[in-house]
Amino acid sequence: MGYNEWIKRDKVNLGRQQEVDLARAIPVMSLPFVHCVIECCSTETINKPIPFLFNVIIGAPLGAPIFMFSMGISLIYSKHASSKDLMKRGLILFIAGFLLNILRFGIPYLTGYLITGEYERYISPILFKIFGNDILQFAGLALLLLGFLKKNKLSDMTILAIAVAMSLIGWNFRHLDLKNDVLNIVLGHFIGTEAPTGYVLSDFPILNWFLVPVAGYIFGNILIRIRDKKKFYLPFIPILAVIYWTYFAIESKMQFGKMAGGATIVEEENAYYHAEFFDIISYIVCAIGMLGVYYLISSHCPKKLNQFFCSVSRNITRIYIIHWFFVVMSTNVIIYKIKGTQELPVYQIMLLALGIFLVSYFGALWIEKKRRQKKER
């Protein structure tokens, strides 16, 4: 079968894409495990095999970057992808990010302070946490910017060039300390900022990461024209796997990029959150390869299992929000109050994370059911 037989000019690959559902579902299913590992592992256990798997492998290339990439793909398949729709959704997500911060930090931290009276632990960082940047704010800003660029009728290649330029700028001006808390908080949504206190929350700044959903958007424009996905994906999987994991091995050996480390835990985390340009490129390579893997998995999954992944994907934002509340409340408040520390053995961390995912998933389904019932009235 020739090239023109499996890729078309017209949009022929319509409907739900099961590999994209998996690319959204699997990262959000892994998040309770990733975040519980980060919250509950000591410096001695964080680099043991299971915590390392969740913290460095699943929590980095196989987590947020694949979600961002799949977000870009989803825009191609959405019925509501006009510039106005994108900007409206972007504003809702941006605001939702701050409401989440109140839910996952404001409420638990105030509760923790009332229970323990520890001002430095709970009150000192609370405003930084509430007004800080994370992936929902990033997603909101990305949709706002993409909607604005589309409104001005810029071509996909022009948008890609802008995203590349942004990533290069973000790479060269990351880890900034503006010596002012307000400036660090506000500009931390756009470029990677930090401070000696470690309180500044500047995760996934738009300059560094905008390239990932834009690449997903462009990839989606190709995917929707693919007639034979098996022939499309199969050559990519081994090639991209070799490229990414070779880069990862070199990066780990030479200690640069996301593996650069730092003098503090915050500096180590920001090596990932304030991503270098070549790390961003490697995440895009990994995302395309993993979509091929997810295509093969979904092709051999029982129908019921694919329906489960679709359900998780459809409720991804609700699951994400609910899981964060229970992660922070259980680890930073309840476990800390009972034990005097957040640290747990690895098997207890896994059990806690599993429980949080189940509560988050069924909680999201309950909210979805109530929302449908309200619409039907």
C-alpha cells in the first residue's frame, strides 16, 4: 500500500480515537501514585525502584507532556474548536486552576493549621500555593493563546514557529528570582520563577511548554487524515523509543535538563517544570511513540476495558481535581497529624494512592450523573 493509500487530504479518521483516550486516561490514573510518592517518600526511598518509576518515569515523560500533547490532538476532533470556543474554555480552565488551588491547598492548609497550630508549615506558603501556577492554569493560558492566534488567522506553521520561539525564550530565562513575591507569583505563569524560600509555585510556565499542545494540534491534523493507523504508527514506535530513551540515558549520565538535580528538592523539581527546549522536543518524541503503543494496546483490549478508559478520559478534569484534594488532605494533614511525619513505607503509599484514585473516579462519575440528571429536568 503506497503513501497516498493510507494518508488522505480529506478527514477520513473521524470519531473517538481510543489511543488518545488512553493517552489521557493512563496519566490521570497514575497521578495519585506519582503525587503520593512525592509527598510520602523520604530522601532515602525516593530513588528506590518503585518510587523512581512513578516519580521520574511515569511522572515526567509519561505524565503531563502526554496529556498536553493529547489535549492538542483533541482540539482537532472537537466540535467546539473555534477561536471563540478555545478562548472561552481557556478562561474557564484558568479560573478553575485557582479554584483547585483553594480546594487542594487553601482548605487543607487552614485545616492543618487549626489542628496543629504550625504557622510556618501551613500559613507561610498558603498564598503562594493559592495563586501559583500549575497544569490547569497552563492549559487555560494555552487555549487562550491558541484561540487568539487562530482568531488572527495564523497558519499552523506560523503558530508552530511562535511556539518554538517561546520555548527557546523560556529555556534561556528560566529559574528567575525577581526578588519580589508578587512578581514571582504573577510572572511564574509565563516563565519559570523561583525563590530561596521554595514557596513559589511556577509549574509548567506557558513559554516553556506551549510547544507541546501546539505539536499535538499539528499531529492531530495529520492523524485525522490517516486511513491505516497501524501502518502509520508501527514504524514510529521502535524509532522514537530508541531516540527518546537514548536521550534520557545521556541526560541521566551527564546530569543536564530534567536530570540536572539541584541543591534543594524544589530546584530538582523545577529542572523538570522549567523545561529546557531539548527536553520539550524529547517529550513530543515520547508522546508520539506512546500514542503508537496505546493504539496497539487499545486494539487488543476487551471492549469493556476500552469503555473504562473512555470513561476516565471523559472525566479527566473532575478526577484530577478530586484526587488533588485527597492527596494533600491525607498526606499533609491527616497522616502528618497522626504520625508527626508524612513518610510512609512504599506499600502503604501504593495502597493510599489506589484508594485515592478509586474515590476520585467514582466521585467524578457521581458528579457526571448528577449533572446529567439536572440537564434532563
